[in-house]
Amino acid sequence: MARVQRVITNETCNQNCWFCDARRPVEDRDFVAKAALHERIARACEGDTREIVLTGGEPTLRSDIAEVVALSGRSGARVVLETNAAVVDSERARQLAAAGLGIARVQLVAWGPKADEITRDPGGFEAAIRGIRSLAEAGVTVEVTTPIVARNVDDVGVVPSEIVRAGLPVAAMVIVIPTDAPDRSECATLPEIAAAATTIADSARRVGLSVRFDPSTFVPPCIFERPERVAHLFALNRGNATRNGYSRVAECEPCLVADRCPGLPATVAAVSSTHELRPVSEHRLRRRLTVVSTVEDQIARELVGHDELRHSAYGHISEYTVRVNFHCNQQCEFCFVSTHLPPPQEAAVREAIEKAGREEAVLVLSGGEPTLNANLLEYVRLAKTSGVRAVELQTNAIRLADTVLTQSLVEAGIEQAMVSLHGSTAEISDEITGAPGTFASTVLGLDELSKTSARLRLNFVFCQSNWRDFPRFIELVISRWPRAAIVFSFVGSHTDVVPRTTSLIPRFSDILPSLMEGLGRATEAGLIVEGFDSMCGLPLCLVPDAERAKFTEIAVAEDGGGGEFVKGDACAGCAEGYRCYGVRRGYAELYGTDELRALAAGDLSPAAS
């Protein structure tokens, strides 16, 4: 049985959308009866159901909808309500929250009067906005669902920016693709869907709103001219390979996601037969389109990362990285975070922070981009009262150009900020981040951070696009943020999201001359460079001599690296191997382990073989 079960509560609706094929003019008494609905819920709760989606018609037309929510949640499944929210007032919202409603997905087919034209419900848009605010005030997480149909393809692109501009408490935007309607001309064509979804994705990225496709409806990535721009909208897995009403075409045969994509929706494809399809041919793109099993499982998997810091004074210290959201306003090729995921539940974030506090761990608040989360200040304050050893913010600092936000975060308890900056120029940085114009914003954010008491660290990830730039990067830091430290990182290949290709990952031996030149200049200027002994650093035998002398003496924990690292033949004779992770498996697959050398005890030079 599927982990997500949809239960129809009723079939009438207070709106009459042109494209809707679910609405009925009157209720079927037998279908809408309590006993019949309770039986449908009981069937939905069988097996390994993780989520029950209550839908309609319009479920809130039922006077017993709070009771239905409570019944649906008794099995432990998360309860989601699909609604237009037009009849949800403060009292109804409180009832739904008290009954255990986890998420309300509120439909906004467009913004403003255009929405009322499509729903044929004068005043319905403003009522929906009030309903969204009421639900959020009651403690219910609100997502907005927006269908792409023929009547709104030119209008939906503004919805993300308008949501943010209006200050609506919306956690994510969910794109729905109707593929059938009473009049099929109401359905958008494949070219229209591709253009509108791309516009929504671009707009949402600019304003920091999480967006994804609803898994209950589907279009394949091959319809997009540049599918890499919208990869974060998808959550494909092998359970998605078959779907009623979908069929494969000749272009599907060589596609790398054919094992997790059902093909084209027949009804829409019929009116889009000339649309060019672009089968997925790059493994990098395949990885970015994929989740492990369900969105919820992927969120649980990525919410918290645990590491053991090796501290010279304290020994091993637990470090918890908590991802307060997953979406980001940049899209670095080497990012290992599933940025298409919706934000985790606030309760789960709080629980993770409090656990870090109980263990007196170092807490790293990360993302995606954590400054896009409206609750970030609250999370920092919670961390400080929970007993964590220290609080670090991992960020690209784009939003920290806002002086008030930056000062507020530091006053709340941010003691250290690690800012990702991967080049000395906009040309290099913006290419790597895939977000033109953001280099300038990050620089301004760093300027603001440098005025505060927070320790400032700049994370430079060595990859093929920037390793030659490292000396110039050092000069930029010396001239502009001289009290900052540099964190050395080598691009990782430890998840299926990061491409394991030589076009992204350089050889250690290739980057070393540039690295050593930059380190020499940093030493002259008194600039600290750290991170060589982390999992994102270098094998000990390849660390430049001056930095190797600073390499921690503390041994790697027995399970250090989580099985991700391997060692070469030379490592067997290395007297210093106890404090070195080795190399990542992905790196060894590309380049082998011949660069590694054995070290004699206490020796700063490779031992003679």
C-alpha cells in the first residue's frame, strides 16, 4: 500500500473552477455519510501509511471536518487538508489545529481578481488569504497549491513574489498539473506547463520560497527546455514508474529516469504532439530529480547531520547540523542538500535543537539557506536556552546585507558564521552558485557580519571551476575581511546528488600548487586557514607541511566517516593513519588512491617507499 493515501471527504464545493473535474453539483448521500467516510479512512490507515490527504470537493463544507481530521490522525499518520480556505475562520482553524491537522494546502489559482475569475467565486481570493492567516495563527503549517491551467499560464509566475510581499505565512508552494477537465481545452499544453513552471521556479528562488510539484499530479522533466533549472521541483523514485493515464514514447527509451518516470500524460500530450522532448542524459541531473523513497523519508534523512569534532583541548565534541529548511537562493553544483524538499516540521527542528542542547553539542544551523526561514531568530534563541556549547550559522550571507537582520541574529546568540564564498570575482562565484548577481550580495553580507562580534569564517570549496582562483581569493579576504578565517573544503562526492565527474572534482595533486601559493600569502598576512583535518579536508599525507603540523593528534573515531572513506595500499604502512580519514569513495572511483603516501611517525614528509 502507498505511504500517502488520499481520502475524498465530499464532492461539492463552494467554488466552481473552470478546470475542475472533481466537483459535483450535489452530494451522493451514501458516499458522504459518516459511516462511509470513516470506512474509507480506516482503509487508508492500513499498512505503512505515513500521510493521509483529505480532499474533495471542498472538505471544510463538512461540519464534522475537525472530527474527520482527528480520526485520520489516530494511526499516527500525518494529516493534510486540501482546501480553498474560503470558509475557514479563526474558530474553524483552531478546531482543525486542536484535532491534529498537520498541513493545510490552500489553493490559489492566481493572485487577486484573476483568481476569482477562474474559481467563479467573487471574493473567494480575499477569503482564502484570511483563511491562510487564520490557519497559520492557529499553528497549522500552510502550503499554497497552484494549478497550471490554460486560464492562468500567463499569471501564475507572480504568485511566489506576491505571497512574500504580502507577508503570508506560507511554508511552501506546490504546483499542481491538471491533466483532465470537463472541457480539455482548460488544461494547459506541455509548452505552456513548462514555461509557467519555470517562471514560478525562478520567481520562488528569487524570494526564497520553497516550491515543488505535487506528487498526485505529474509531468516529466523532459518537457522543459532547461530541466536543470527546475530539478528541485521533482521528487522522483522508482515507485513512480507506473501511473494510470500516462504512456511512454520513443524518447523514453534512452532516458536515465525511465525507471522512475511514467512518461507523458496522455490527455495533455495529445494536444502538444509537436513539443520537443529532452530525455535526461546526464547522471548529475538524474540525481537532482530523485529522492530516496518519499519526500517525508528524505526530509527525515537530511534534517540532522551528526559529526564528531576533534578539539585539542576537549577531545571529541559532538556537532549537530540542523537543516531548518532545504530550499536555497543559490544552486551550487556540488551541493549535497536536496534543495527541492519542503521545509521540515517546526516541531522536528525544535526537537533536534533541544537534543543538541541536552548533549552540550555544537549546533550548526544550516539549510538550504537558513536565513530564508522566518523562524531562524527563534531557533537561535531556543538553542541558547537549550544548553548547546556554541551556535554557528552556515549561510551564503545574501540576506545578511540587511543590517537589522544580521545584528538581530548575533544578539540572539550566533557566535560564529560560516559563509560560503567560492571565488574572488562575480564571474567565478556566480557560475559556481548558478545564481547571477548573488556574489555582490554575499560580499555586502560579509561586510555586515564583519562589523559584529561573531567569529567569521569563509568556506571556499575547491572544485574544477575555482581551484586556480584560490590565491586571488586570499587577497580579497586580506583586503576586505582581514579578521576572518578561511575554511578549506574539497568538493565531496558522498551523496547521490553530487555528480561524481572529473568536470566537477579535480585531482588533489592538481590543486596543491594553487593551494600552497594561497596558504603562503595567508601566512604572511596572519590569516588563519583551517579545516584540513575535517571530512571535507585532505588526506594527511597531502596536506602541506605547515598545515600538517597543525593537524589534530586526536584519532578518528572508530565509525568516523560513516563508511564513506577508503584508504589506499600505501596507507597500510602509514604511522599517522589513525588520525586521517583517507579519501572519499567517490574520489577513489575517479582517480584511485595512487596519490597517497605513507608517513613515518611524527614525520612531516612522506616516508620513503
